[in-house]
Amino acid sequence: MRVATAEQMRALDARTIAEAGIPGEVLMERAGAAVARAVRRMADHAGLPQRCLLIAGKGNNGGDAFAAARHLRQTGFAATVWTACAIRDLTGDARIHFQRMTETGIAAEERATEAAWQPSGAEFEADAFGIVVDAVLGTGLSGSARGVAACAIEWIKAASRFRPVVAADIPSGLQADTGTAEGPVVRADATVTFGCAKRGFLVPTALEYTGTVEIADIGIPDAYLDALPSDCEMIADGETRNLLRPFPRQAHKGSRGHALIVAGSRGRAGAAGLAARAALRSGAGLVTVLTARGVAPLVAAWAPEAMVHPGAETDAGALAKDACLPDGKDWNDFSAVLIGPGLGVGPDTLAWVERALAQSAIPSVLDADALTLCARNPGLISAAGLTATVTPHPGEMARLLDVSAREVQNDRMGMALRMAREGRCVTVLKGAGTTVVPSGGGAPHVNLAGNPGMACGGTGDALAGVLVGLLAQGYEPFDAARVAAHAHGRAGDIAAWRQSQAGMTANDLIAALPDAWKELRGR
């Protein structure tokens, strides 16, 4: 999905109204409906009360809140609306939607002075509201928020300690083009942005304010969006849905691909188990795990649906260099292979990986310990050819490119692009704003789903498992990487709402994958 500056977004809206004949109040109606859907989905996953407080400014962003309040009320939510402006100052489409809202019985409380936004403990009580919608300021902000708007932003920031916040189009106070904060800025748990992502969202620091970003289709024609110049893109629900294929009615386990996972060693059986479970939860028909003999029973217990093959092992409990593929199979008996989670980095493992990459022509995912071996032996990735996908975290990327982790984090898109060019491999740079670049280079695609709760052991193994599961089903490596990154982030968000960010584990993320696929595939 293309990204736009604030000026380009204004031009898109104006062109849609003038040339496509879609009135502004209809665009606003669709934007409000999208915010309402996001609020309902969050409340359902988190088990929150069906109550919502919507805080509206005087511009079009406020109009989105008025439309959202009406949609929420129609689906049984208790919607409360406060305005960070005098109601008499509402004009245009925002005035139209304010009147429609009041006609449905929703009254707005006017808070048009700075004093009205001084927080009181009673407003943050558990029964006061469930989710807060921020619609104070939109993409037209220049400079820092001031006056009543700034006070409303500070109130929302205080409320966010107790309740989740959904931002309409952009967190109030954030600069749409730079992703910077020049004054007070709302810290949202999720942002529902309209038409396409804003340029500033792809700046790493912006993630502190946007949270998960969802793009809502409000009817801007695809041809208008496709005409935007683009040197980077955001991975969105719509793009992911278009890439996913339905299963044929006559599908069977053999037709849905056979993934091979080479992973696990003494003390690290869990990495193999997590990757196998994630592949199974991502549509692969068959999953085989090749692991060291001593840990095979543990892996089988973790993923009973997988076929676990015990391979010859070293004295250190890692896969030995003479370990064979399962049951006399050769590489062509598998659809895709994942190599690396918990595998070990000893000389026997290196010899096995070197032989595997030289012999195999099937799509491969190199993760974790395989990437450590690649950093020590740069020729390994090129040996895998154009079918390889690498999934480094920032530390692993730093070792692969011989730079510091700070340098990687300061230029995530540039470093991912460099890896894709030099390694001739699809590159998935993990972390907040997972970045995917096609083999040989091209426009980076950034995933803005996910949350800090995913910063725990095992979630990278889960991503690798999702990815090999998709490759086994025949998806092209770049497509599989984009879908995997987005579905993984989606599942992480669902898991966090259910378990809390502090309490979620990689197991919780994998358990949430079916719900993520259901939301993306519809079944």
C-alpha cells in the first residue's frame, strides 16, 4: 500500500470528491464506520466493556468521531462524545455528521476551555469508559498543538494509562510527514488511518505514538492511489487479503505443501516446536521436523501433528554433519525448508548447512543460528540462490552487514535494502516496523501491525514457521514474507489484547494465528 504526505492526501480527497463524485460527507461516513469496526474488534478481543469515549476536535477529524459514535451506538455500544471546541464552531461535513449523531440521541459534552480538560480521578474509573477514540487533530497540523487541543491531548495521554486509545487517521499532535512530535502527542494503541498510510508513520520513532496501524478503505479509487510516487510501502490488510489464495474445495494435505524444519538442539527444543506449530497454524498440509535425536521426543510433544525425525547428533547435542533427511527422502520431496531456530553453531552444524544449501533448490528460510553461521561464512547465503529468505533481528543484521545494531536501527529500510541486494535474498528485518525487501532490492514494505508484547523469546521462531508454512503452499518468497510479517503482527495484537502485553508469550501468539487468518481471509 502506497504512503502519502499530508498534501498528497488532501489532493487525493479533493480529486475523489471532484472527479469520482464521492461527496466529502460520504468519505467521512466511511471513515467513521472504520473507526467503529476497529473499536468493536478491540473490545471483543480484550473483553472490554462496550463503552467508548470519543473526543472530537472542530475539523474533519472531529467529524470522523461523530460518524463513529453513531455506528457504535447502532451496534449496541454506549458512545459518549466530548468536543475539544465550541459546538458552534463546527462547519462543513463535520457539522453534518454532528447533526446526524444528535438525531440518534447521542448528546455531545462541550469542553471548549483549557480548564475543562484538567483530569479528575473519577473520569478514569473503571466504569467510566472502555476505549478512548482520539479525533482531536488531523493531518493538517503545522507545528505543535496549542490551547484547548493541547490540553485535550494531555488528558488522553493521562487516560491511556488506564484505557486503550484508538486514533482516528493520525494520533493528535503527530506530524504526518515526518513522524515527529513537536509538542504534546497522543500515544495510541492503534491508529485507523484513511485511504493510505501517512509518510511519517514509517519513521521508527512514530511507532511510539501510532501503535498498530490499520488502513481503512474509504473509497479513494485505486488508480489515484497507484499514481502516487513510492519508494516505500506499508503492508496492510487489503494487500494481504489480495495475496492470499482460497483453498480449493478438493484440497488435501498433499496439495497444501510439505514444509521441512531443521531446528532444535539440546536445551533448545522449544525453538523447533514453536516453528513447527506456527507452520501448522499457517496452512501447510504437512510439516516434518529434522532435529537432534536427544530432543526429538520433546519436539514431538510440542507439535504432535508434525512428523519429527531424530537425526544423528554431536556430543554437544546438536545435529551432526552426517544427519540424513527423514525416511530416505531427498530435497525435492519437500516444498520449502526452514533452517536455524535453536540449531546450534558448531562445526558439524556448519557442515550440514553448507551441504544442504548446496544441494537444495527449494525455497528456504534462514533464521536464528543459520544467520549466525552466515555472518561467519558470507558465502552461505549466495549458495542458497534466489530462493532464500533471511529473517534477522537487528543484532543478526548487524553481524551480517558488519555494522553496529544502532546503525541498523537508525536506517532499517536502508539496511534491509542493502542485505537484499548483497545477499540476493528476500530480507525480513524483524522488530518494531518489520521491513520486507524483495530479492535483489526494490521498494521496502513495512509492517505496522504488532506490539511491544511480542518482544519476548520465541516470537521470531513463530514468524519463521509462518513463513515456511506459506512458502510450502507455493507462495512466491516476497509475497510469503509480506503476508507472514502482517499475519504474525496481527496475531501478536490479538494475543496482547487477550493476555496483556506483559503476560503474552510466543505460544499465545501462535494460538491467535487462526483468528488472524480468519480476519484476513474471512474463513
